Amino acid sequence: MKAIWLLACKDWRLLLRDRGALFSMLFFPLLYASFFGLIFSGGGSGDRAISLVLVDEDSSKASRAFVADLQAHKSLRISEAGLEEARDLVRLGKRQAWLRLPPGYGEAGDRLFFGDPPRAELGVDPSRKAEAGMLEGLLQMIAAQRFNQVFSGGEDSRQILAKTRDWLREDNGGQVPSFLRHLDQFYGTLDSLYESQEEQGLSAEADSLQATESGFGGFQPIVLERQEVVVRRQGPTSSFAVSFPQGIVWALIGCAASFGLSLISERRKGTLDRLRLAAVRERDLLASRTLACMGVMLGVCLLLFGFAVLVFGLRPSSWPLLFTASLASSWCFTGIMLSFSAFGKSEQAASGIGWGLLSLLAMLGGGMIPLIFMPGWMRSLSMISPVRWVVVSLEGALWRNFAPGEMLPALLVLFGSGILFFLLGLYTSRRSA
């Protein structure tokens, strides 16, 4: 064991003297993670539209028209679903709010100022008071456009007026109650005005829009019954929670490449043969290189995450799981290091082949482009890359709130991949010796 420790210390001292290796395994990943974290930290305009899922249970002409008006508004991003699905989408944080138009919504809207206004249920996250208030204002404004359309004339306007006048007489034996007679006369005058406009081919004046947008003297175009939804928070806490796992990937690649090339160099220069002649067993040589590589990889992971915590305020959801994920990732890339060292007889050959393959694994596994931005077929293909499982395990401990059971599949893939790469490298190096 003493020989293994001494050989590992020798590798660490040599590494500290290699400035290029230190840059590739520590400073470049740090620059990468910080640079892309700052770029995507919210400085851009982004998508400011409010995501709203609609539940139209009325399916009337009026409700469909209201849905169409909502879909046309640039400040809203609309989707439609059933009530339970809508609630789940908001609860899981995939949508910001849901709006339910119950049966009878269109009938209430056709009564204009007679009777109760149309009602709807609005499910929102209570912690987002500013967005909820903005959304309610938008819904009131868009609902008011309905009255603008009514008072702009046309066949639909006259039909609504006729229905409203019928409702005035509905419960009074065909007679209008005395206290509603002036309202009936107003509707009759308005109907006559529309009839004359149709005969003369005239359109309504723009004054009607101003009347509706002024709020109808306190009248609400739609009554929103707010329901608070307890949202389960998901998603990265900051852009650095996405960029630093990618930075760790490049740190692990740099470590694997540096240790792999140094092993090739020692083999080519005869250093390994001299150590064997000095009664150092081959398994001790292999164990010391494994210890040195894993120690550096794990140390770099902890240094980078420590920097992210101190400088950028990153807060992992679980420190024990983050350490375990870093350990599994380090073991996996230690096996990759041993395979890397068997790629060629010279440093140049191994560097060209190894860096090409490692870069391909990084691109495929989310080391360059986050997995969430990849098309579906590429995310499926990325499952063959160990880089994907490094990113998944680190994100699981950082912001995905993985439980130990949820983390287990990624850890098993990483430990299993490390063993396979280790055995592959060992077999290849012995065969080529």
C-alpha cells in the first residue's frame, strides 16, 4: 500500500508542474462554466408571455370567441386541456395559470348588463402576485372586447340585444318590469340604430371601444374566481446550475486526457519498465495511477462546485448526493483514462483519437448543449454516452431534487461504465505490450 501511495504522490507532483494539464482540467472548465452561466443568467429578453392553459367546458359561440381572443394576444401563450390536466400542469410548474370557463359562460355573457356577468375560475400560484395581477387585468381587458363587438353593430349584436330583451320579460308574463323599462328602451333604441346603419352600410363609431375600455362605470366584463395552486418547484435554481455540470464534464475529460497521455509517455520512455525492474508490481502501478487520477478528478469537482457556491451562490439540494455523483463520475472517467492510454503508441496518436472520441461523447451527452434543448431523437441517442449520466447525476443533486432511489440508475451506469472502460483499457494495454 505504501508503494501505491508513493507512486500516486509522484503523479500528483508531476501534474502540478504541467501548466497545460492544469489549465485543461481546472481553469478551462471554470471559465466555461462561468462564461455560459453569465450569458444565460437572465440578461436577455427571453419569453415574457404568460403561459395559460384553458379549460372550455361551455363550448358556446361566446366562449370559443373568448378563447380565440386570448390566443391572439401576444402577451399570452395559450394551450387547452381538461381540468385535471390543467391543474397538474400548473402544480408541476409547466404552466403559470389555468382558466376554466364553466357551462353557462356564454349565456351569461349574452345578457350584457342584465343579470350577473359571466364567471370563470382562475388557478394561479399565490407566490406570483405580480404575474397573477397582470393576468387578471389582461383577462378583464380581453373580455371587455366582447362588449365592444356588441356595441359595434352587425347581425350578432342585434341577436344578442334581442335575447337580452327577451330575458327582461322572461319571468314577468312577457312584460318588462317598471324598474327595467328604461334599460329595455335603451336596447330598443340601440337596435334601431344598428338597423339604420345596416341599411346605410355604415360601421359603428370608435367611441364604443373607449366606452368599454373605460370599465363600464365599474361593471366587470368577467368575474374571476381565483383559486390558489400549490406549485411544486422544478427547474434549475440559476443558469450556473446548468453550466457547472457541463464544466465538470470538461474537467473530467481534461483529467482523463492528461493522465492518459502521461501513462503513454511513461510507457514510451521506459519508465514503467524501470519501475517493474525495481520490484514494483504491475497491479501497484495500476492502482497508484487509478488513485491519483480519481483523487484529482474528485478534487477538481469539489473545487469547481465550491467556487460556484462562494461566487455565484449555487446551493445544491443535497451535498451527500452531489459528493456521490462526483465520486461516480470520477470513477467512470478514470476507466476512460485507462482506455485513453491504450489508443496509440505515441502521445500524438492517442491525443488525436482520444480527444476526438471524448469530444463526440461530450457533444452527444449534453456537455456542450443542455439536454433540454436537444431534439427527442438526440436525447434518446445520448443515453449511450457516459457524459449524459454525469450531467444527470450532478443535476439531480443540484436542482432536480433526486431522492437516492432516483439517483441510483445514473450512479449504476457510471460505476458500471467505469468498470467496463477499466477492463477494456487493461486488456488493450496488455495485448499491445
